[in-house]
Amino acid sequence: MRTVWNPEPAASTVGGSPKTPDTSGQDLRRLLCRWFDEPLGRSLQAIESHRLREVLPHLYGTTALQLGCIGSMDLLDCCAAPTRIMFDLPGTTAVRAAATVAGVPEALPFDTRSLDLVLLPHTLEFCTDPHQVLREVERVLTPEGYAVILGFNPFSLWGMWRLFARRRECIPWCGRFLQLLRIKDWLKLLDFELTRGHMLYYRPPLRNQAIMDRLFFLDKVGDRWWPMAGAVYLLVARKHVAGMIPLRPVWKGRAVLADAATRPIARSKRHVPAGRVARQETARGRG
């Protein structure tokens, strides 16, 4: 039986030296969790939850982890894993799953290769070191385990809104809008293989709920007319572990000559009639 939770978190290292995670990311996660309880956040989370219901049931495993809670929805409710863990920041009010662990994402308190699925709902944008978080995810995942990432797309209407926003210190505009290509490069360096990818939510971030409801048709035609301009990208990456391929020896066979192959092993005696043998003996006696 494998151990999932370790009370002593693994020390994260950058450049070979221990690193203590900063607390600024914890404050941002708390504010983000509150933002998803607002009308715009609830609208976005509904779209994300709907798409996760299409993805998670096909990712099999026994233990699943949600790395950070956002809003009041349980994003792992449709997961096929019997054991689901909610990893949350200390003191953050969140939806409680079957098991809850408090800590920081840069140093996960789980054993190596102990989880089959890790869900990161906007975790990388609001943490101190997003690359270190991915390294920790790679460490705790089992071979062929899955990482599901939700992130804000900077090349979208939301990204443009963030550039021209008057109060960029507000959630979610104060977070890092990481480019999709950068996330793919980090996953490739950690030997992850991308299996699925989707763009979500093509409506602009307006506060007027009536206008947002009228613009719902943009979510239906967005995948066809501007597929890379969604406000959120969803990536499914599988941890790839290179296996050993046995090298078979090459046997050198002896060269077989054509005449040797047709040469008889033993010569058989030719049958000579008895009368002929008698005549030959008589001729020798006369001579």
C-alpha cells in the first residue's frame, strides 16, 4: 500500500539551494477564490466545470488531487478516482472534499509517485514559482499519470482587457497570464506528453450580467472562428517515463556453400548383377 500524504513536505530547491515559498502567492489565491464567487467568476467557473466533466471521466486512476480551490464548485466531482484530495492554502475557506491538506504548492507534502491525477485550476498564475510547482507535480505523479491545467490566455479579449485595465492590481488582472507556448515548453522539459487541449470562454469580461447572457453565442462560435482567442486554456498532459528497451544480440551465422549443401554425407554402393560379377572374375582368371 502506497503512502500518499507525508507530514514533512519535500524541500524545494532552485539551483541546488533550499527555497522558502513566499506568502504573497497565498494572499492572491485567497482573493482569487473570492473572485470566483462573484458573477463573472461564477460564469467562468461554470464553463470550466462543464468542460472538465467531459475530460476527467476518461482519466483513470485511484488518487486525484486538486491543487488549490477556486469558488464554491467541486471541480473533481466527476473524477473517476475513488480517493480525491483538496490541497488548499492555510486558512482559506474552500469546498471540502473527502480529504483536505493545507500547504503551499511549491512544496507538496506528498510522497514521490503517489498520485494519479493532479488538477491545477489557475494555480500557476497565482503562485510564487510556477515552474517549481510543475516540478513538484511531476514528482508526485505516478508514471503515466495526468496533469490537468487551467490558465488564463494572454492572447484573448481578457488579455487585452488586462493591458488596458485601470486597476491592474485587482484579481484576476494582477496574476501572471502565462503564454500557452511557455507552458508547453515547461511540460516538455519535464517529460510530459500533451494529450488534449481546449480553449474556453470567448466572451469579454463585462460586469453587466444581461449583456453577458446575450453574448453567450460567442462561446458556441468561438472554437470555429477564433479558436486560439479563448479566455482560458485547458491542457491535459501525461507523465511519460522512458522505459528500457533490451538490446538483442545479433547472431552471426556460418556461410553455407552451395556445393557443400548438395554434397551427400555417405556414398551408397552401386548394385551390380551377380552374372556380371561372375563374368568379370572369369576374365581376370584367364588373363
